[in-house]
Amino acid sequence: MSRYDLVEDMRQCLSQLETELAALRDDLQHLPLLMARVFTLPPIEKGTEHAEITQIHVEQQLGQKARDIALQHYCRLFMQQQSEKLSTKAAVRLPGVICFESSGPAAALLHQQVASINQLKARFEQLITVDAGLPSEARFEFVHQHFPGLITLNAYRTITLLDAPDSVRFGWANKHIIKNVSRDEIITQLEKSLKAGRARAPWSKEQWAEKVQQELALVKALPKTARLKIKRPVKVQPIARIWHADQQKQTQFACPSPLLILCPDRSRVPVPGELLDYDAANVQHRHKPQSIPLYSLIPRLYLFSEQPF
């Protein structure tokens, strides 16, 4: 796909996404609101995206105000829709839940709308992260060259639509993303980065190329059977725990956006919990399994080996 065709596909996909989000917002505004509770978190200002998070103060909004904030949040894709002081590299998170009365064909139509929106979000993410063929460090510049102010994480994140659970509880998750990778996969990634010929502050292009070449030589020196892992820390994130009494089943969801819930019976509205302030110093782990010792190879890639080399 040519670069022109790629950008045009992205433009059409994003335009359709905005149209369908606006239609969903309008449809939901006309439904009977049964319950709404959202939790606003402190904004992330430019330049603080990578700062360590040890405390998060939560403010709660209820009822019609919470509904309006939630519907606005679903449609917020561009920085121009928020303060210029806020970062475009960090998505705005709004955990919570909004619940409407809906059943039959109307509920089925809403499910179709949300499914279509989530497909567009997945398509847009694929265009940027796969079809563009760019290393991760080059994507931000590419996206903002063609779509100034776009908050890509807001565009990627799907809407979770559920039917009438019994309760919705909230909490915090603080974990790592762990992925097994092969030596050849890392070599390919580093070679692509080298070929891109870009610099990364505070290094010049030549200094950065030399650094990547050293990393490449390190990985090439490993045996092909080396057991490698990417272990990337994930910033603390809000989660929702959904309980279905008839199934005696609890399901956990990441909750960067309010859960959307449809109830056919206004007398059986899910019980909503609260999201308390986050304090890293007081986090208690119910069970923390013994982890396998790992040895750092390339810190910037969070690349580790199970054996020392």
C-alpha cells in the first residue's frame, strides 16, 4: 500500500469512527438513564507522561452529569477537545459505568453500533501499527503529521457493552506485560530501527545508529535457542469486576472508559461500587507468585533473558 493510500484509508476510517460515535452518543441520550457513576482522574500534562505514579486522587460524578461526561469521553479523539496543556501521548482515562434501560430490537441495534465502532477502532490501530510499517518510535510523529492533535490511545480503546450484570466493582491493577520473543524477532526489530535512520533525543542520528548497532551485535551473539522475554511495566490502571449471580461468575475488565450497560428491567439495576484513591505505598497483594529470575539485556526494550550471557 502506498503512503498516500494508507493516509487516505486512515482518514476515511477516522471520519467514519467520529460519525458513528456521534450517532451512538445521540441514541444513548434518548434512552432512560438508570444509573451512572464515573470517576475523574488527575489530568496528565505534557512532559509528565513517563513520570512514576505513586498516588492518584479520584473524584466521583453521579447521575446525569456522569452520563454527559461519559458520552463526551467516548467521542473525545483530538487534543483540540481538551486543554492544550494536556499530553496527547497519554489517553484520558475515565473509569466508571453508565446504565440505560433498553431491550429487544433497540438493545440489539445498540450492540451492532458498538460492535461496528470497535471494528473501526481495531482497523485504525492496524493501519498505524501494522500497515504503516513503522517502528514504534516513529509512529507518533507520523500520526501527528497527518492528524494533528489526535490522541491515538483514545482512538484505539474499545467500548465495553454488557447486558445486566448484578454488580460492578472497581479497583486498581499494577502489573507487567510479559511476552516471549525469539532472538530473530529482536534482530528484525533492531535492523528495522537501524534502517529507519532516525535519531532519538538526546542522541544524534550517528550516535543513535551506533547504539542500535551495539544492541544488534549483542543479540546476534546470543545462541539461537536463547529464551528471551519482553517484560514491560504497565502503569497502574483502573479495572472493573463484573459479577453475574446466576452464573456465579466474576469477570475482570480494564476500565479506561466507562462500561456501557443495558438493562431490560429497571428494577434490576447493577449495584455499582466505588473507586478509591490509589496509593502505591499501601498496595496489598493477595498472592504474589515466585517469579523466574531474569537478566536484563536491552533496558530500553525491556528485553530480558532467562540465562545470564
